[in-house]
Amino acid sequence: MEKRRNNKGFEHLGGIIKKTMAEFKDIADNRLIKVWNIWEPVVGAVIAKNARPYAFKKKILLVYLTSSVWTQELQFMKKGIIEELNQKLGEDLVEEIKFKVGTL
């Protein structure tokens, strides 16, 4: 007995997941681009050379640092950085910043 396959109106799950992931990636990329555009004016040239926005996860901004020394320094400045970023962006895109030593 031969089974009939009726694929009309159905889409493969892999295709759906791929489209969904691309959509969310575009949203995160757009947010990151907005932050990149204002990063140096917000934090200053010295910090911008040692700390760079890397990624978004929901409303958490991941920032890579050149060394652990910057982690402690920026922890003290974090609240002000978040406030100024959101003010310049005109929306509350950043609720939290996580700092990690990594490659800039």
C-alpha cells in the first residue's frame, strides 16, 4: 500500500526555525548598530578603546573589555551608562549591561 504525501500548506520545521532565528538576529543586530553609533560619545574615547558592545540578549547588552581592570571601573559607571544610552537612543533598549573580558 502506497502512502500519499500531502505537503500542501505545510512548511518544514527547519525552514520555520531558520526564518524565525534570522528575524530575531536582525532585531538584535539593529539594536547593536544603534548602540555602536553612540557608544563613544556616551562613554568617552578612552573607555571606547577598551570596551566595545558585542551583543544583545533581550535587553541585556554584552560588552567586551580589554582587561579585568575595566570590569571593576565600569561596574561603578554602569547605571549612568545605561541611562545615557537609553536617553540618546530615545527608548529603553538597555536594561542591564554585562561585562566580559574578550577580543575587541
